[in-house]
Amino acid sequence: MNKLLLSCAVLAGLLTAKQHLGYTAKVLSATEVFAIDGDTIDHGDDRYRLMGFDTPETFRPQCDAEKALGFKTKARLAELIETAGQIKLIIEPELDLHDRFLAVGRVDGQDVGTILISEGLARPYDGGKHRSWCM
């Protein structure tokens, strides 16, 4: 089973996170989580890159519009987590190129990426080259 299908199966509840390939599940309290940007959170010394979507950059944006949308997205992610009181993570066993944990995030039973995409604050992303947020 490839990683994308496995991630979908885990999210759908067909598999428990701890049963397959070292995936783990965590529930983090909103009071212990800090939104770095729209798709990255910190919890203590651990950094998590939320998977399945891409958001505008707040660090080294390519234009002012990207930076503004990036801060709006960061604020929305923080709001989603705070309103839910927690974020549930399904964490992959490997770190990314920036030594972050890769995880799918859910609040109130909904995928964070799906929410941000539906609000125009993010785009679907499954790896590869990022598209510019500047027009």
C-alpha cells in the first residue's frame, strides 16, 4: 500500500495509526501548540509539517500579497486549533528535508487542509514543485 493510500486509510479509520509502518497518533492541546505558518505547527521541541496542502509563505515570501495571505492563513490555522481545543495528528515515521515530522492534522473530525483549501487559504499539495502565490 503506498503512502498516500495508507494515509487516506488511516484517516478514514480503516487502520489504527500504530499498526502500520510506524505511523503514530497524537492529540495535542491547543494551549501547547504554536502555528508557525499555515501548514506548520510547533509542540515543545517538535515541529510538524501538515500534509496534503500548501499555504502561502510568511518567511521569505515572493511578494507582499503572498506574505499577507500567509499571515491570514497562519491566523486561521491557530483559530481552528484554538476553537477545537486540540489538534489530532497522524504522524509519518520519517522526517522531511527540514527535520520536521510529517503529519495529517484534524480538528473537530475535519482535515485541516480540507478546511483551509475550501476557504481559499491553501492549495492541495502532494509533493513536488510549489506553485507561486504571486500573480
